[in-house]
Amino acid sequence: MSTTPLPIEQHTVEVAPAEPQVKPPRMFKVVMLNDDFTPMDFVVEVLNKFFAMNQEQAVKVMLQVHFDGRGICGVYRFEIAETKAMQVVEYAKANQHPLQCTIEAT
């Protein structure tokens, strides 16, 4: 009894190229916190310097910080928001002010 191999059926499978599903990056708010020691003009200076606000915008945010206890300086990707918050805190320390900034997810 001789065994002959059975023919193997050949199948081709076509795979469609995958479409990458890219989500937009998560955004974060840079939030400035009020304190009883940092002068208002310094806060305006910081908003001009680090957030490219004009005088009117900076005063508006400074007043929001003063009256509401916090104000949103801008919304950025995580790395940018973290860097800006850190720069503000370091600049404030260098100028002997306790001004604080944090970041929050949107």
C-alpha cells in the first residue's frame, strides 16, 4: 500500500492596510493661583512674558486670579503646559515672589 500525499490547497489572504487612528493630543490648562504677596504688576509682567498676552488680556487674567483665586493662562499640550508652569514658578522665585502655577487636564 503506497501512500501518496494529498494535494494541499493554496489560499491567498489579502490584508487591507490599516488606517492609523491618531487621536489629537490631550490638552492641559496652565492655572495661576492667587497669593497675598505677589504684586499685581508682576503678575501682568509674567502673563506678558510667558503667555504672550497683551496688556489688556494680562490685566483681565490678573484680575480673575485676584478675585477668583485662580485664572487660566492658556491651554497647551502637556509638555508645553508643564514647561510654562515651571518657568513661571522659577521666574517668580528668582524675583522673590511666591507666585504659583499648576496644570490641569481639560
